[in-house]
Amino acid sequence: MKFPINALYASHFDHARMGGQKSLLAMIEHFDRSKVRPFAVVPAEGELSEALRALDCPTFVVPFEDVRRSYLLKRWLPEAKRFFRNVERLRSIVRAHRINVIHPDEVNDALTCGYAKIVSRAKLVFHVRLTISTKLDRLVERLCDGIIGVSEGTQQRFSAGALKKFRVIFDGLDFNVFKPYDDKAALRKALDLPTDAFILLFVGQVKAGKGIFDLLDAMTILKEKSPDGKEPLLLIAGKPIDDFTLPDVLAQIQQQDLNARFLGHRNDVHRYMQACDVLALPSHEGVEGLPRALVEGMACGAIGLGTDTSGLREAFADGNGIVVREKSPMEIASAILNLMRNPDLQAYYRQKGLESVRARFDVRANTQAIERFYAQML
């Protein structure tokens, strides 16, 4: 085994807004370049390609699309022809740069990369970020030489035989960025937030599966039951998944007269994590692998609140956050009320969350684990 290992990373998206792309950038930034030399492919030029090249990662465009199994047999279909053109583009990159490892993190891309590596000596590593299974999983697992899951829950997608290739490696955080802010009151003033309010923060794609409507229903309950009539403030940071979910969210906020603000996508979202009291992510089963935003929030000193679902419960493996049932606005509201009434409990969860995240999600330690995985596989 010779170092450095030439590794080609594949992203299904050209932006850097979601957890998978943030984790990819953090991983590439912290690799020991004497051990891993990174390259990348993206579906189009954009925010992600700029960020990758700024990290001295040569980046190429391969227009990945969703794939159907029928493309592999009916090669005359226009969609199948595009699929195999992408396979050939990848093969040319693998040959030209002597790639040792091809590393996608989305199942459609994993299939494309798997076909590209068949006539090469490169190994395929599928980085699994979601717990929900797909029709392509069994085919992809046969093509893979290694599988990295961001949580134990991602293993449920694969057969027992494939688990011999499987390794759980958590996504890592840079604790120079994700850390508590010394003067929260001053930070809130700088962000135009009330200094005396109890603040909840939702971070993620604005869609029903992330539990945003459960959270709004909980806010309706809190509007009536908050102590001294001081209802909490809800901040919603993220990009809508479609054209109709956000209007429904804003309509519910207006109709119920909720104390809530939509922030949109924020490149400085860590500052809101530092300023809030609770980061709430009541996602539904199958939506998450292990949500990066929740871990980032706890690293910033926020109290984590999530649902008892695959992946999410692993973020709270040592009792470092608050777990509620899925699709349960009443439990969310009760948990928030309990925190609002108990400052000592708030302090306990903040400290416990911070200690747990620092012990398990250090980007340097977790990137080193990926380097060792490559070396053992090769």
C-alpha cells in the first residue's frame, strides 16, 4: 500500500447547503494530504465546486442524474445513454488521475461510480447518510468494496453479507467554528434577537419529513401554556424542499399568530446555534442518517431535541439531549415547557451535550478513521 491514496469524491448536488456537502468539505479540508490526495466530481459548476477548489481539491463536472435499474438492460433509452456517458466520463477521470478509491455519498451516484470502476483497479466506498432503503441498495452493495455509515441505523439498508464491508464513522465537526459564544446576550443583540426570550431553532430542509409542522403545532400549544405568557421564539433556518411547503409554513405562522421567524438559508447558521436555547429537529423515521445540524447545535451550546427515530437517537446515545416520540407536538411542547421552568435542567443538558459531541464528533479523529479504513480496504 503506497501513500498518498488518490480518492475521488462524488456529490449529487452542486451547492454546499446541506449536511452531506458540509461534511464532505470538512473531511477534505482535514485529510492528511500525505495519506489522501482528494479529487471531486460535481453535477454542475457552483457553490460546491468553488469551495472544493479553494481547498486545493481538483474538481470535475459529471452531470449525475437519478438512475433506474432498467437503464442497465435497455441501453437504447435516452436516459440510459446519458447514464453510460457519465460512466465513461468517470472512467476517464479515474484513469487520468490514477484514482485508488471512488467515494460517492448518494445511491444513484454510487451505482454510476460502481459501473465506472469495473474496468479499473479502483475500489468503491459508498458513504451512506440516510436510513431509508432504496431499490438500488442491493445492486450497489454488490459493487461496493467498502461502506461507511454515518450511524448504526444506516446498516438496516443492507443485507447481512454486506455488513462485512460496513464501518460506522460519524461525520466530524470543526470545534474552532462550532463552539459556544462567550457573551450570548451580545450575540443576540448583534443578530437582532430578543435577549430575554427562550429561543428555539430549526435548521434543515423545510419539509414535512423534518417535523416542521409538528414543531409549529407545538408552538401553538406553547402559546397558551408558556409561563407568564412569555411564549418562546421559533427561528426557522433552511431552504424549502419545494414550492408549496414554505407558503404552508408561513400561513400557519400567520393564522395561529405564532412567535416565529423564517431566516432562509444562512451561511452563518452557527451564530444562531450559539444564540438559541434549543435546537429542535423532530424528524420522521427514515429522513435522517444522523443529522449534522443537531450535533452542530449541541457543539455550539444549544440543547438538542429530537425524535426517537433511527439515526437521531444515536445523537443522544448517552443521554445528552431530549428525545420525544415521532409526530408528537404535545411531547415537544411539554419538553420545552419543562426546560423553560428549570434553569438547572437547561444547564445540565447544555453541558452534557457539549461534552458528548466533543468526545464523538471531532472532525480530525473521524477523518483519520476514514484514512485507516481506506488503507485497510486497499
